Amino acid sequence: MSAARDPAHTAQTVKPPKADKALTGYRPYWAKRFGPAPFLPMSREEMTQLGWDECDIIIVSGDAYVDHPSFGMAVIGRTLEAQGFRVGIIAQPDWNSAEAFKALGRPKLFFGVAAGNMDSMINHYTADRKIRSDDAYTPGGEAGKRPDRATLVYTQRCKEAFKDVPVIIGGIEASLRRIAHYDYWSDKVRRSILVDSKADLLLYGNAERAIIEIAHRLAQRKPIESITDVRGTAFMRRVDDPALAGWFEIDSSGVDVPGKVDELINPYATTEETGTSQGAACATGDTPKTEEKPIQIVRRTVAKTDARAVTPPRERSVIRLPSFEQVKADPVLYAHANRVLHLETNPGNARALVQRHGDGPSVRDVWLNPPPIPLSTAEMDHVFDLPYARSPHPRYADEQGRHDGATKIPAWEMIRFSVNIMRGCFGGCTFCSITEHEGRIIQSRSEESVLREIEDIRDKVQGFTGVVSDLGGPTANMWHIGCKSKDIEAACRKPSCVYPGICPNLHTDHGPLIQLYRKARALKGVKKILIGSGLRYDLAVESPEYITELVTHHVGGYLKIAPEHTENGPLSKMMKPGIGTYDRFKQLFEAASAAAGKKQYLIPYFIAAHPGTSDEDMMNLAVWLKKNGFRADQVQTFYPSPMATATAMYHSTKNPLKKVTRDSETVDIVKGDKRRRLHKAFLRYHDANNWPLLRQALQDMGRADLIGNGKHHLIPSWQPQTDGGYTSARRSNSTPSAPAPARPRPGAALTQHTGLPPRALGARNKPRRKPG
């Protein structure tokens, strides 16, 4: 069909799609008779104990195996087990050969491959591309237990081990690389991970619905090549596939739309001829007689080359993105493709997408089906109520059978006593991958399911002291919040429900969440319920009662929130609310804390070097931080993760939040080590090691007035001797060993990580006098 350059403006009457079948609506596979396993087996010995001679499905993961609903391999494994399939786990295998991938034998149906709960590259490297020294998903925090681009490596080894066994890739690494994507670590555009891995099928987003359907079809001996109609999947397709008959292709592979074409001027035309050609008679001539003709309505059959005749049916429409070769060579087309992909993420109205890779005989299309239908509350309960052991596999236990010693898995410790109550996020922050992976429609568990899990923690998890560390999810206060109308929700293409303001169709009632908090803390044996997940404060201010409930009962001294910046320029590129909303929340937070007789602190998090951030923006943020007494110990620098909108800005300098053209808005990008260091230095204005860099920058910016020894100055004019190190309050909750003399008075400055005033440690930590 002809070009549909910006599908955001395609008007259709949209009704919510229906899920094909509930998760519990399938007839169980015959192996259901074996029942659930205490742990999914990781060895042949465990399989023998369970009475298995083979696995139907083997999941390969870059994480250590923790049988807990916060770990992807456990969720998918237990979900498939509930369908009757025998599921084995190969966790963190030695990838140097295929031998480790043969540990459980040949799977009867397929291998499922995922890099783990984190993207393997983000797991390995910092935002400055430096190698991390630890891995939170490995026993003892040991680094190096998974390869770079783990999905590619694991898939290759699975194919080597059993070349005729289908391999299905999923998890966040595959999900965020489902089309051609900018790769920050190599600084280039890479092909879809489906092309590079040569996997048979890719699952993106939360995959329970898709993996169940696929497993049952493969169990019915249907070839994996025939599975092309499951939502939330991507696969390779030949360009001449006969199955494409009846599909309408909407060409969105370019941004250059012809403008108005002016008619060539005929220098020999008379005045009368010129007037007639423009549809008007010359004033000096006779009025021409016009022949009246009836209006004719012509019906035409919709051809593949004409999108203007009628709107093609959404379920039979596919949007052609710019090819891999195009987006690799042209950053503008990359930004355009990113915009189109994000506009087609609502399960209610999304169309299939297709992107060509290669040319000549090897040319193939990567075909992306629309996103999966979100799970209902009953289905969410089903997934979270499965018989998880809520513990790491016994393989990782020490001599006493415990997991809190040398073999402790840090990520497990972090969520050991927490409860996930929902999925998804409708915030749409451009730097975040939650929406791209989990979607913006909130999927919530029932109150009863959440309370049951708290009781399970109380009764079954070793070391529970009565404190639940978190009751949340991607965003703590989005539980059971969504659009007022399912029809409106299905038709909406907005990337955020809360930017630039809260959508009038979004209900913001926190009443059910308040009731959940009250019932949870009333459970026998529960002493305290903390909220450790990020809080959407612009949503919370709509419910002062919620803030009072939260502050009075669920804040353990400090509360983390993320305004990310103070200036409108970068905030508009992040799709975050203005700092005024933070100020309003802060007032309500402090008033509620005072009423409860508590001293509690807000811990605001900020991002340095985000696209759209100028040096002046960072300077103004630093001034705000000092004025408000904040010292940021850990600085979050923008990390361009694959497929994020902000990453498209970073690579292309274009803004995909608006229609992308050659002449559309150019975004200021912070690239290069020197400028990124400067932006980080502004966030840590209090670190003396940063003062020389900041002095030079302030002088270059014409803001030398911020250099001096007064309270209103950002940094002092003198420089102490430093060894280049910095003592973080995260470790000692104390002032630096060589403190800056111009620091705020004791007790006034708050640290970002702890939120608590520095501890008084006696005269030895008193500030030194200024020299001279």
C-alpha cells in the first residue's frame, strides 16, 4: 500500500481484542501425572528422582536458578509445569562448549533461552562501558558467569548440542532487540537478535500466554515454522511467502513525503489563458460557460499499492518499517522506525510490523506480531500462586543448607521478603525499558493472592522477622489503576497516561491500595510493611489520603522517588513531570511525617547526561541540590538501553516523540567522556575531586559568580589536597574522611542513598578551618 508515514494519525474504530484462551483453559499435557517438582531439575539425578526419563522443555538462563516469582525462568518454568510439561533448568552453563547444554539430555519439544532478568550487556558494563566487578544474579555475586550477548551464545550452543531441536528465545534481552537496534557498546546499529541468533522463534514481553500456546502446538507435533499467528512473537519470513495473500502492507519505510508541486509558468500564456487554467475568468473577458456534471462516487478494489481507498482491516494489516540496511545507514530513519514501533505497542490497536534484513537470495523479513493480550487478574493470580519453593536451588546452599553465606545470591536477598503485586507501567519514561517489555496496561493481582503470598513468606521463608521489604512492582502505586473505559484504552496510542499531565480518562483512586496496605499489616506475624519500589509521585498527589497512609505506616526513614531533573528541557525528553509536582509531593510528605511524629526523608534520584540536557541544565540542577541540602552519593548516568525512545534520540539526535522528518527537532546529545564527566560532576558538586572541572566549566559558561566561599556559591574558590577518592555515605553513613570545609552545617545535608543525616562521630570529624 502507499506510504503511511506516521501511523499515529490512522483513524479506526477500535474495540478491545479478546484473548484466545485463558491460561487455565488448556487440556493438560499427559505428563501432568508426575505432579509439581520441589524444584525444577538441574541434573539427571533430580530427573530420576522425579521419575522422568526426559524433559519436554529445557530452559537455559544466564541467572542462577531461584525458584521465586520474581525470576523469569521460575515463572515460565512453573507456568509450563502447571500445563503438564516436564521442565528442566540449565542455569549459567559453561558456554565454551556444547557439553553443558547436554546435561539434561535432548528436550522433547524445545529449548527456551534467556539471558536472565537483566540484559547481559547491562549486567556486565556500567554506563561508562567499564566492566562491572560483580553480578547480583550469581552466587557470591561473582562476575563472569555469563557471556556477553548471552542469548546469541546460548542459542548457538543449543543448536550445536541438538541441531534438530527448536530454540525459542525470550526474556528482556531478546525483547528489547526484536528489531534492528542501536547497540551502545559497539556504537552501531545491529540486526534483530532473531537474525543473529538464528533462533526459530522470539517471544517478547511477558510470555506466559504465548509460551503455553506454542508448547501445546509443538506437543501436537505441529512444526514450529507453522506457528506464525501467536501474539507477542517474532519470526523470520520469506518475502514471497504465499501465506501473505490477503494481507495489506502499509509502507512506512521512509520519511520523505513530496510537498506541493508548483506548476511551471508558461511565459507565453495570455492573461485570459492564465485565469482559465486557475479556474477563474479574466475580469476583462467574457464569463466562460461551464458544463454541469454530476458528482460520481467510484468504488475501487483496495490494491497493495493504494492505502487511500479504504482503511484496511487492522488484523490483516502489516506496517513495513525501514529495512535494517536503511536504519543502519540513516539515523533519521532509525528514529522514524523507533517511533512507529512505539506507536504500535497497545495490544488493543497494534498492527503487525515487518522489517527486511539482507538482500539478494538471503533476504528475509523479520515479522513481529502484535503484543500479547495482558493477563487478567485471575490469570495473574494463577501465575503467582504456583508452587514456588521461594528459595534458590539446593545446589547453591552451603554446608548448613543455607543461602546467606558465601553462596548468597544478592538479587535473591533483595527480594527475599518482598511481594510483587502488579506488572507494567503507563508512565512511559523514555529512558526506561519497562513499558517496551511489560507494556503500559497494568496487570494486577487480587488482594487475596497478595495476602496469601505474605502468609507464605511468613510461614515458609527462612529468616523472616516480620518485616515485608516491599509491596510493589515496577511502580508501587499503580496497582489496579487504569483507563476508565476499555474502548478508549484499546484505541489510545499515547505513549504515557501521565504526561504532559494525567489523562482525564485515567482513574487515580488509591482506595483499593490503601485497603491492601491495611489488611497486609494486620496479618498475624507481620510487624512492618515497607514500600521499596519506585513511587509515581505525580499520581500520589491525587490522593493525599494515600500519602498519609504511606508515610504513617510504610516508610522506613526514607522514601525513594525519581524526579530525574529540575529543568523542563530534559524533562520533556524524559516525559517526566515538572519539579513543581515534586515540591507539592514533598509538602504533603513532610506534613504527614510531622503529623505522625516521625523524622523521615525523601531521596530524589536524578539522571546525568540524558538526551536534551544542556550544561546549563545540569548547573541549575546542581544549584537546586545545594539549595535543598542534597548530596548525591551514587550518580545515575543515562544508559542507552536497546529500543528505548531516549536511545533513539541519543543515536539519531531526533525526537521520536514527535513526527520525524529531515527537518524535525534536533535534540542536544551528551556524548564523549569529557562532557559526560562534567554532567556527573554537577550532580556531585560536593566532591572536591570535581571542583577543578566545575570551576573551568562555570568560567566558560560565564557563571563565575557561582565560585566562592559563601553559602550561595556552588563550589569554593580554593582546592584542598585530595587523593582522588571519595567516601560514600552508602558505606559508612558518615562524612568524607577529607571533608570539604564549605559543607553544609552538620545534620543539614542529606545523602541520596540513605536519606539520613550524617552520623555525629566526634571531634575528629569536625570541619577543618579554611587555609590562611
